[in-house]
Amino acid sequence: MSEWFTVDNIENIAAQYRTLGPIMGLLLPFIEAFLPFLPLVVFVIANASAFGLWLGFLLSWVGSVAGSYAVFLLVRKFGKHPKLRFVTGSKKVQQLIKWVDMNGISPLFVLLCFPFTPSIIVNIVAGLSHIHKKFYLVVSMAGKFVMILAMSVLGYDLKALLTSPVRLIVAAVAIVLLWWIGKFIEKRLNARVEKDLKQARKLTKNH
């Protein structure tokens, strides 16, 4: 990662993005969801540098969310196949699934807000859990919104950020604001899930 995360490499990737167009900026974050050894941080910063803060953020966010949700759906459909039991049936994975089922979407949202969380593990565990597909899509969109926008704000003009204390302070304030917005979204989602669970328990008791 340290070899990738240099100003020169980021500028070179940004120049290549400008030549190839926005499709590459969308495609690379999508592929990273399946190949987590690829440097998502570099792709996000390169997108912001090449296409501007907001378009670069949008490309990174849409690509990353689409890739993560595709992994989730594939695991939800095929994850319990007998040939995949060597992965899904391991004790560690089963413990994580139970933990997610017990704690709901809040931990997943928090994990997805951090840029270095192994999102493929989160996607796999969520796919094997009992979380509703619609809820996980919303959680993925919200968590990655916070993470990718924060990285884009910090990295769209990396040289200026590193040489300007004012910009660094503004970036820090932006991250705090994004965290607050994320917590608000998390509370709303938790309230919705709790309401649905209560309704489900009532129906179970009635039957």
C-alpha cells in the first residue's frame, strides 16, 4: 500500500483516468469489492483528482456500492452451497454471522464507514446472515457515503492539503460533520429495524 500511496502514483493514475474517461473511475472501485487487495484509497483519490471532488466522489461511491452489493447478493444466493462450506461453515464465519444477527445493522454501518475495513468480509457475513437485502443496500450506501466522501475531501488536492493547515482543519471538520450525519442515519435505520422486529414477534405470538 505504501508503494501505491504516493503523490506521483496518484497523479499518474489521475492522468490515465482522464484519458480513459469516467467508466474506468466507476469500474475500478467496483472490481475492488471482489479483489480487496486492490487499493481503494488510491482509486478514490485518483477519481477526485481526475474528475473533481463531486464527480470523482460519485463515481467512486456508485462503483464501490454496486460492487459490494453484488458480492452480497452472490453470497446470499450461493453462499450456502455445499461446495462452499469450507468457507461459510468455518467457526469464525459462523460466529460473525451470529454476532451480526444479534446486533443488527449498526455494527455493519460503523464498519463500512472506515476506509480500511475489509469490506469483502462484511459483505460475505452480511450475505450469510438474516439481514434483509433492502436494509443492507441502505446500510452499504450510507456507510460508504461517509467513507468515500471523507477520502475524496481529503485527497482531491493532496499536495494542497499537505501544505495548508487551513485546508487540513476544514477537512477534519468535514469528517466530524459526516460522522454526525452517519450517526443520524444509523438511528433512523435502527428504529425501522426495531419496529419491523416487533411486528414480526407479534405475528409469531398470534400464530
